[in-house]
Amino acid sequence: MNKLIITRWNGSVITLLQSGKETVSVNIEPEENQSVLGNIYIGKVNHIVKNINAAFVDIGGGQMGYLNLSDASIHFLDQRPYDGKLRQGDEIIVQVERDAVKTKAPVLTGNLNFTGRYFVLTSGKKQIGFSTKITDQAWKQEMKSYLEPRKQEDFGMIVRTNAYKVPKEELESELIQLMDSFRTLLDNAKHRTCYSLLYSSAPSYLTGLRDSLKSSLEAVITDEPDIYEAVREYLIQCQPEDLGLLTRYEDKLLPLGKLYRIEKTMDEALGKRVWLKSGGYLVIEPTEALVVIDVNTGKYSGKKELRETIKKVNLEAAEEIGHQLRLRNLSGIIIIDFIDMEAEEDRRILMERLEGILSKDPVKTTVVEMTKLNLVEVTRKKIRKPLYEQALQMKEKVSL
């Protein structure tokens, strides 16, 4: 069972998801210059770069976003149909799909998504889709038959993992609310000017609550009165069944940050070296283009033969790498340099273990291949900034 810990730390709101005594994920959100992820704007096409099939769109305040022109769903402010062509000066409705990362602009999409606990309503793909984590084919077929008459031509829907086996009345209530939000936004856009913010996404601590697996949370704890009230209001409106999980922490002798060892957790989550229980260790090096993880035997002093020693350290490293990718929110291309293994059987066992571990990550993560040099390529979908960038942004703000 998990606990969601929300507090303030160094001028930012920090959210920790804990499973037992282990911190599973951390997110830092500055109270100023908050993430624009999920926000919907009326933007203006600044210029089009044909050789990369992309447009750069001004969403206001000097912020430029990157829009891939293969995006088939574009909503023009003047409501004309999209014919596959975009021109400089066009005013369009766009949503921030990925946060800005280092020197890269935020990624925009014309495919507007409205996310609830059970569904994602999308103006892009018009089909009914399902989370890959739902494997009950009979239930999926039943749900598809139920949703088909409720779906309309101008949007599709994705059934999220949390929807599995939820009563249909509860699902329909959220679906109606999401459809109303979709219609209202498009209607309101007709009367707004360019660069207007049409929709502002909820703070990450609320989206973390929304996206948590149903029945997996045992407590939501905060020591901040305003955050407590915001979470309480959200739960009353959207997740009333979880209202009893919310606790306001009020022990002034032992601050919440000390109780859950935030300083130590952050030192470990931002450190370059991660020790394994066996005495081996990982070296984690994020670079501009990719993330490199090196596995080393370190202090391992097992008495087994070398082959077994290497296999044991690599398997333990695979477990810890799964934890570290999620904890640090590392994404993009990840290259893992495991200790060389000569036996094909050992490589197969390692790859199966790694694939099993990474399949549990809520963020889409794919094991691509292992080369003959035991280098494993992994890709993890980019959504939010990695933790080290969040921490750097926080430090820069504190130093001002």
C-alpha cells in the first residue's frame, strides 16, 4: 500500500509517493513558474519548418512551442476545417503534451486530451481504446459495447486502468463531465483572444492523486493548510470514496519533511552512485542526448563462481534500475551497460527480468534490445522534467 506525502520544501511543493519505507517517485513543483504541462492555449503559428515537418507556435509570454505537423487534429480559432495545411499567422488551439526540457521547447499537440480518473477523452484518435494494463478481453468487449452508443464523432476515448470493474453509473458520470468540459472549452474559445489560456491543468499533487491506482493508496498526508483544503475539495468533487484517506499532519516537534527524510531522499535521488545490497553499484549519468547507467560489481564478495556472481549483480541491478527510472523520472533513450555475460541463457534471464520490472512502470517504458556487448537500450516516454532538472530549477529560484 502507498502513501502520498505533500509538503513544501525550499520554496516548492514536493510530492513523494511511498511504498512501505521506499520512496517510489518524487515531483517538485515551483509555486511560481509552474509547469505548463496539460495546459490548453490559443496559440499563433510563428513559423513553419518544412524539412522537419513542424511548426513553432507562440502560446504567449514569449513562450514558443513545437508542433509536429503530422498531428491530424488541429482546431482553428475561426472554426474552419483542417485540410492538412497550416500557415504562418494561423490561430489554433493547442495543448502542452510535454514539458520544456533543457534547451528544448515544450511539445504541443492539436489533439486535445481531457483526463479523468477512468477515461481520457481525445479529439485525435476517434476510436475507443483501452489501457494496455487491462487484459480481461471479455470485460473490454462488454465495455466497448456499452461505450459505442455514448461516443460522438468528434472525439475518441481511452479507458484507463482505474476503470476496470467500476460500476457503469460511476463511469458514465465522469464521461458526461469530460464531454461537457470538451464542449465548453471549444465554445468559450470562440470568444477569447489569441494567447489566452483556455484550460489550466491541476497541480501535480492533484494529478498524482487522480492517477494513483484505485485502492492502492492508504493515506494522503500534508502539513500545509491550503494544500489540505485543495486536496479535500478535489476529493469531495472527484473521489469522495477516498476522502477518509486525507490526514492533516500537525506535529510541530517533528516536521513532516523530517519524518519522511526528504533531505536524505533527495540526496540519494540526485546522487551519481547507487549502491546495491550485494555491494555492487550503479553509476547514473544523464546527458543532453540520453541517460547512461553503468553496472559494477563493486564490493561484492560472494563465494560463488564468477558467472553466478555476475548474474546475481546484474539481476539485482535490473530491479534497482526500474526503481531509479521512476524515482528520478529519467526518460528518452536510456543505455544500460550491464556486466558482460557470456552465456546466452543468462542474457535471456536478465532481459526477461528487466522487461517484467519495467512493464510495471506507469509511464510507457520499452526494452528495445541487448547488443553483443551487453548494452541494453531502453526508451521511456518523456512527459515531465526529470527530477534533477526540477531540483536545479528550484535551486535557481532559491538563489535569486
